[in-house]
Amino acid sequence: MTEWYERSFGEDYLLVYKHRDVQGAKREVHTMISWLELPAGAKVLDLCCGMGRHSMALVEAGYKVTGIDLSDVLLREARHQDPEGRVTWLKGDMRNLPLEGSFDAVVNLFSSFGYFEEDTEHIKVLKEIRRVLKPGGRFIIDFLNPSYTVKHLVSRSERVDEGQHITEERSIQNGYVKKHITIRNIEPGASDEPRYYLERIKLYNREDFTAMLTESGLQLEHVYGGYGDIPYDAEASPRMIMVGKSI
């Protein structure tokens, strides 16, 4: 059986999330640099790198960067944005990384966590982060804030982009935030057969993460509510950005 994340991060994902911009990634990386406190030339792993926006910003900031993702389509786009090959791009599952431990930092951004059904699978991810980090190596996990997400969830939105009608329906079910995406081609003469996708993220709170990180050999040091050193508020912060180190 094909998992949702094996299907959803394809060509249509590029359309649905085309609004994610490079300048925004650069601003976020600027803040991350201050949190990580790494020397120039440090080795950074961008775990679930997607189209590579943050990987490219990190390499431009002077780090040696590896970007890893499971999606061939997103890795293709990442390589296209990196014609000089400044980043090492790899395909891999976050639960079983095709890497040895040698990184100064691992970053996991844009809620690229919580994809699986079992807690044990998510702990595998955290243990892999721990395995590939140097002793005392740093990590950032940029996750959604569950309380804020539940309170501010937009149940339905729709728009037209590039001749495609895109509908996104969101709900909270059994501890997950779920998004059902329907895309239909409305160009004259084109097939109007809809394409359906699911995105699903498990809603872990700060206490959940603290316990899983500790079990995985990682220590949570700071939690921010957004980039720019925004303090974390469990009810009001849109994001839950966790910074810590391996122990």
C-alpha cells in the first residue's frame, strides 16, 4: 500500500505550494544561524529538504550542506536550483538515513515531521537525527503548534492557479491534522478528471516532543514561537520551533 507521503510530494505539490519563496527561506536561515551558533564550514543536514530553498540559503551562508528527501520530483527541483552542485542531494527515508554520523547540525523544517501512524516511527526519525550528529551537535525541528492549529484551522479554501482549480479541506481527526486536496484542470478541452491527495501530520505538543527527544538521546534547550526569536506561547504561537543538541 502506497503511503500518503509517497504520493503527495509530486508534480502537483509544486503547484499547491508554489507561493513558498526563496527570500523567506533566507530570512529564516538568518535566524537559524544565530540559534545554531556554528562556525563557518560546519556540516549541516537539511532533513526533508523538499525543493531545497533552505539548503541553498544555508550553503550561501557558508555551510557544507546535505539535503535529503524521499521525493524524486522535489529533489529534481532542488538540483535544478543548484546548477553548480554546491549542495549534496540525496534520496532517503528519514527513518533510515543513508548517511554516517558526522554532522554539526540537523534541521527539519516546514512541519516535515509527524507523517507516520506510530510513535515508534517518529522516534526512529529522532534517533536517526541523533545518530548522524556529532557529539554535542545541534538540531532544529520547526513544527506546527498544535493548540494554535486546532483553534485557527481554516476548514476549506479554494483558488485557481495555472488553469487548475485547487480545493483544500482541513480537519482534526484522532490526533492528526489532515488536509484533503482536490485539483481539477479547468482549461478548455482538458480532462477535468480530479486528482486527490492527502496530507496528514500527528499533533505532538511540547511535552510529547520533550519525552521523545529524551528517549532518542536529544536534549531540548529552547522553543520559539516563530523566526526572529519570537517567544513561544502554547496558545498563541503559530509555530513550535525546537532547538537543542545531542547528548
